[in-house]
Amino acid sequence: MQFGEVAHAFLEIEKEASRVKMTEYLAHLFKKATPEEARMIAYLSLGLLRAVYEGTQFNFAAKSLVPVVACLLDISEQEVVRRSVLAGDLGAVISEGTWNASDNLSLKSVFEQLRDFASMSGSGSVDEKMSVLVDLLRALDPLSARYIVRILLGKLRLGFSEMTLIDALSWMLAGDKSLRALLEYAFNVSADIGLIAQTAREGGVAAVERIGIVLGVPIRPAAAERLPSATAIIEKVGVAIAQPKFDGFRLQVHIDRRDGHTQITFFSRNLLPMTSMFPDLYKALKDLPVETAVIEGEALAVDEATGTYLPFQETVRRRRKYDIAAMVDELPLKLMLFDLLYLDGVSWLEKTQQERYVQLKKMFTDYGNRSVAVTDQIVVHTAQELEAYFLGSITAGLEGVMVKRPDSLYQPGKRNFSWIKLKRSERGKLDDTIDAVVLGYYNGEGKRALFGIGAFLVGVYNKNEDRFETIAKIGTGLTDFGWRELRAKCDELKITEQPHNVVVARDLAPDVWVTPELMVVIRADEITRSPIHSAGKRPDALGYALRFPRFLEYRFDKSPTEATDVEEITSLFEQQKMVESENALNIV
């Protein structure tokens, strides 16, 4: 397959607003591809060269691309900058070129050249990269060059995520979305969309069914639902297991010593490798007597003098690339383990919660390292027992409790009532925070005119439609410095047009659109129905909105598709009504 075919498919997708049509274009592209090419297409369509957990870093700034574009278009660098400001996109500028491509490069050739490009480093690498890039782009047609430039800048922005690719693979195999659940499970167990695409293209349904846990490839973590009270939880699940809810780094740990050498990999909740940041935890686990294992836990900073856990704001200071050794001494961590997913070549995903916990406890019963432990748990039969345990956790300075069904299986990448979180509540009807995605901002007035930003628009994720839907316009919760910081972060993601995967009412359109990548934590008094906001809106139902929303903090440990989703918003809205009814009965 020639790379030009991929570029033309990307152009059709870029012009298309219908997710169904996007899926069809991708399915057609996958059908024409070899298995190896399917893997490349899956990565490139997301602006990647490899799986998310492996990372794609080109280390090539937009300012370095300006002379490359100037060379190809035979215009001045100043003119390139002027055109890019008008178009909002260097890719659009280079696609206006008229040079004759020197060669019709294959997809594989372009992909391999991009990988070689990304691997260049050291003194003089920028000049070398510029020279290599000129040659590559000159060998392609201007449309193909457009998408290469966007990939290099991390701004491909075709408007879909892995879920649309999964639907496209289902269409490729079955002509409809009937295989979505199968493909999604394979992706949840082995979070490499390129691997899923290659396997589906090469071996069909049977091969996808055989995909299982691969050491060193993260499993997409299970997530918890929310309920407002101990009473609501016991009514929902009956007899349950309760564990402390820690406020730290959620880590998935892969241990592999099959070749005689111990290899331990830590993944964050959004699947990024963090091994280098935790040499103390690596040391704490290196003597665990297992051949292979995948375990989950929460890493928390500890006050060694008192043995108490420090707030998340302290723990997060351990997330760094430099001065790690000094920070290990200043902020020692303790890893509190709560689940077992894989052990000595056998998946434990299909075991019950209680079976997994018993085995995990057994693994660490005689393991004498103080930096790692298995979290405690109790069995609760009544709301009173759960409430007492919850209050004890709060008193100990923890965030709340996690409640789990004893017979539940581990469900990668899923959020359901097998796990339920009960967190400390605050004033107002909405007792929890919302993880939202920034979609754009509005120009400031008055004092905020100096900041160039006066409010910002946020949305939540609709998984079924693979899109972001608005839920709040926010103008509070930030200091003067905070507003300037937010604008700077948004301007790094600024685009000229509304993204295809963002649904916004015309009256809410921001002055500046941004790619939906920046995650924020929002507090609000309650969730209300809204005729304007698009979250959960249907022809026969109003959308949802947040009343008195305010910014709390940025959320860097989640990806945009892990934002609070529409189903969760609907559930929280229903919980509010339950609380209102209970309060009304108490008043009466």
C-alpha cells in the first residue's frame, strides 16, 4: 500500500462529520492493508508510531519545521509563519505546495523513516532531522506531506480514538459492529491497538479470541462506579468487601524473571511507563518469589516519623524525570497492593475478587519489606458496618473506601457496580468531583482581558459515540496566575476549527478551540438538566450541566477518554434525586 492512499483516506475522514462514515473509511482501509500495514495504520491514525505505553516522541518543535516548509514551498520563513497563523496549521500550509513528488513511497517505507527520524538524538540531531525531513517530504505529494507534518507536531486531529478503530475492525471482519465487544475486550486485556489491528487482519476472529495478557503490555485498569451513601451501596450489592481508598498513584506492576533476570515495569493508570520514577518500589519488589506476576496497587508518600500517608499534593511530587534519588530520600513511598491479575503464567482475571485477594495476601504474608503491603479489607453486611468503616478511613486521613462484590471478576477497562467508591462528601448535592476535558476558552473582559481568557468550556466523554459533549462553562476557581497558566496550556493545543469529535451548541462555541486533551478536575454544587449543553442530550431528553462549577486542579494521570463519561453523569444525576428524596423524608 502506498502512503498516498492512507493520506487520501485521512483527508476524507477529516472532512467527515459522521462517525459512521469515518468508521467505514477506516474499515475499507484496513481491508486493503496487509496485517503489518494494518498495525501501522492503527498507530498513524492516532498520530503514533507504537503503542501508547511505549510512547512516541519526535522531539521536533514547530519552529524547526518552519524552515523545512519554507524550503519545500520556496518562500521565506516569515511567509510560512504568516500563513500558519492564518491557517492555524503548518500541515495546511505545506499542503498548498506544488512540487512534484520524487517517488511514490509505500506506507511501510514512510513508517520506517518516521521511526528512524524519531530515534535521532544528540548533538547536531536537529539539523540532521531537518535535512532528512526535507528529503522525505519532497518524495511525497503535498497532501501526504500535510499529514506527516501533523503527526510530527502531535496535531493529527482526525477526531476519533481507539474505540472508532475497534468499530472499524469489526466492520472489516463482520460488516457491522457485532464484534465490538470481542475486540474491545482484547484491547482492554492487551492495550496495544496496533497489535489488535494486526491480529484481526491476520487471523480474524479466532486469533483475536486468543489474545491474552502479555507481560510488559499494560492491562487497561478496571474502574469504579459511585453511589452517594453506605445505604445505597448495600442495597445495590448486598454483602460486600470494603477496602480503604487511597489517594496516590495507581500503579500496575509487571514482574518478569523468566530469563533469569528480574524485570519490573510500573504503569500509570493511563498506561504510561513510570518505572524510572520508582527505584525504591523496584527494590521493594525485586525479591518477591514469583516467576511472573501482574499486580495493582496505590503508591503513597509516607511521613516516616508518624507512619501516616501524606496528601496527594505531596505524593505527586514524586512524578519527575530528574533528581529522582534525592526525592526518594525526601518522599519515601509505600505501595499498597489491592489486586492480582496474573501469576506464574496464569490469568487471574476470571477468578473472583475474594479468590484474587486471598492469593495476593498469601504472596506477601512472609515478605518482609516495609515499603510494600497488601491493603486491609473487611466484609460488611449492613450499611451501619460500612458507614463505621468509612468514617474510620476518613479519620485516618484517607479519601474514603472502595466497596467490591466478593464474587466479581476483574473486568479490564470497564466501569460498573462490581466496584463502588464512597468518598468523603462536601457541601452541595454533588458529592464528588468530575474529571472533564477542556474544549476551548472565551476571551476575557474587564480585568481578565489582560489574561486573554475569561472562561473555559469543558466536556465529558460519550464512549458509545466516541466523542466529547459539553457540560459546563467555567469562570471560577483560578487565581490570576492560574488563568494565565490555563491559557498557556490551551494555546499549546489551539486549533482553528471545532473538532469532529466535539458536540457543542452554537451559542456555546468558544472563541478559541483546543484539541480535547487537557484534563481538569471540576467541583460543582449539583448536576442539572440543560437545554443547551450536549452531555447526554437526545431528541427526547435535555442534556446535563453542572451548577456553579469551579476549577480544582489539573488531572495528568488520566487520558481524555478516561474522563467522566455520560453514563456516569446520568448515574450521579439519579443519585442526587435519591439524596433529595431521603432528605425530604427526614424533614417530614
